[in-house]
Amino acid sequence: TKMTNNETPSVLMVGTGEYTTGYGAAKGSDKSVGIITLSMFYLRSQHKINRVVLAGTNGTKFPAIREHVKGISARYVDITDVSFESFPADDVKSDQEAYIKAMDTMKKGDLVTVFTPDDTHYEITKQAVLRGLHVLVTKPAVKTLAEQNELIALAKANNCFITIELHKRWDSAYADARAQAQTFGDFSYFYSFMTQPKYQLNTFKNWKWGENASSDISYYLNSHHIDFLCWTVTDKARPVKVTAMASDGIAKSAPYEIDTLDTITLSVQWENFGSKNNATSVHTASWTSCTSDTHTQQKFQYMGHKGEIIIDQAHRGYTIASDAGGFRSANPFYMRYSTDPRGYFAGIHGYGILSIFAFYEAAQAVKTGSCSLSQLDKENYLATLASTLTLTAILEAGAKSLKTGESVKISYDAEGRPILI
């Protein structure tokens, strides 16, 4: 049913990069048309979104972005309106607080998506919540437990919903694997591997690097599978110690010359709740692999005491070869850009977009009062801040371990919330 403009939320997308708009995506990227703008234009075509607003720091990019997103309306007959309001103005080369000006035009209960450098997530999300806006933030939501706990309290005080865009939860294979793992007894071992080609480093050239870097590849990519494991063993086990190791040499050399680590591996010690049996997990992430048949190599192995699961998410039994594109392993289960026979957008069942739709529905439920924040936390369906504290604990402990060269222990308070020692 069509909502009235008073009921229909507007959306502000903070960040104008590859994941949001597809603009500036490297050749071979699986996000060349963008994910967020396409999703919001589709929701608007279904009368579920009112205003569409985009905020960045460099307004001079917007004419080119407008031209870029015209490809969406040219491709899909059902998405004809790809217009958006933008902050800062097209003639402004730099305004680090343009997103705040954009937020001040939104109404309480509206939506905000945050896809920006990792070290900016906390402040942008905070400003949104202070204005009564619901937030979908890319992973990692924050880099420290202190920031996460502050945002949890702030969201509760303002009745705002914050969730992390961890889309693997909506991959049918991953969701089924989590359910199957519940029947496999104690958790024993988990291994995950996720890499992207080194040309992807060009996408991050403008992030801060060196001593006060915006992020690292563990925060950026390991977060996906660490979340999946934490989500899977929520009622089984908890992490107690993290040891990190890394490789370097490629990113800091020509032609990239970025002062960051190439590959990071986190080794995590876990403890099962009832039996006190130990378990281990190993998580490797890299952004310096070679160009291959898929943009992201990604797989995991889970072992319980009574069962085992292996998923290769990069290879779904579907390959394409062409003169123009060469050979590739396709994954339309993540995001399908091809149309249906009528020319309609056919990607609404991809797990890359289902996570966005789930955020939309949950935010509307909170807005109307049909669902509470505590209920969403308890359901542990969406990656809420309160239900992902162990994810942040592992990532932060990994970052500390890299700096000190020592293992970092994770303790817990009386309510079971993680604390780094």
C-alpha cells in the first residue's frame, strides 16, 4: 500500500563511494552500479521512501554521480526516478560536516545509511541518533567497545535503531549453516578466509594511513566472518583471548604506497559455556591478492563436536566466460544486476539488498511502536549493536595485539558484556 508523505520515511545516505553509488568502482568490482542508491531508488519506486538525500565531503563529484546513476534508470523500466538531493553544493570542494547540514533537513524517524571510512562511523552515527534518526552503518560499526557501548546507551535514550550492514546473515547458505550448527554440540574450530585484489587498494587511497590509520584489513573484511561465528555460537561459547599476526610489503610499495598491512590473521581462543571445553578460530583477511575469477575470495569451515560445515561463498557453481569479461565465477545470490524478462529490477532477493530491506522494516517497526529496541536485540536476527559486542571485542583485541605483539585477553562483566584486559 502507498504511504502518505507524512508516514513515508526519507533517507540520507552518508558517503558517496563504491558501495553507495558505484561511482569510482574499479574495473572488475561487483558493485559497479552501487548497492545503497539502487536499493533506495527501488524502495522509492515502491512508494516506501520519500526524499533521497546523498551527503559527501566533495560536492564537485555530484554532477558525475548524477550522470553515473542514470545508468540505473536506463537499465530498469521500473526505476525511473534516480534524482537525489545532495550536500554539499556542487561547487564546494570540501566540507567535512556537510552530512550534519543534511541531517538537519531530516525528520525524526527518518533513515540514515553510513558507508564512510571506518574511523568516521562513530561520530556520524552519533549525530544521527541525536537527531532521532535510525541508522544502518557498514561494518565495522565502530573500532572500540567504548564507542559501541556509548552508542548503545545513546540509541536507547533516543529510541533509535542502529544496525550493522553484515549481509552474510542473509545468504541462505550461511543462514542455514548457522541453524545446522546448533545441532552439532560444542563449538570446536572455525577457519575463515576473505581476500580482495590489490587494485582495490586504489579505492582506499584517500583514507588516513600510518600511525592513526582509518582502519585495517581485519576491521574491514574479517568483520564479516567473525560476526557470522559470534552469531552462530551466541548461546554456545565466547572468546577469551586474541593473538594477531600480519604480512606487509605490497601496499606500502609502488604503485599503491599506502602505509598499511597487506594481510592480517587473528587467532582466537574460545570457551564453551557449559562444558568449559576450549575452542579455536582463525580469521585471515587480505586486500593484496591477485586478480582472479572472483572479486572476493571467501570461504569458511566450522567444526562442532558432532558435525562440520564448509562453505565456499566465492564459488556457487556458476561460471561465465566472455570475450569482453574473460572468465569469472558469478554470484547473483549477493547482488543481481541483470533484469527479468520484462526489464524490471530482479535483484530484490539478493542477500546484499535483503539486509537493507530488513533495516528498513525494523526501523519502521520501531517508529510505529510495533517493535522495541530490546526485542530486536533479543531476537538476534539483525546485527544490532547490543548483540555484536563480542565481534567488536575480537576486532579491537586484534588491533591491540598487532600493536603490542602480545595476546590480548577478553573478560566479561556481571551482565556478560566483554571487556578487554
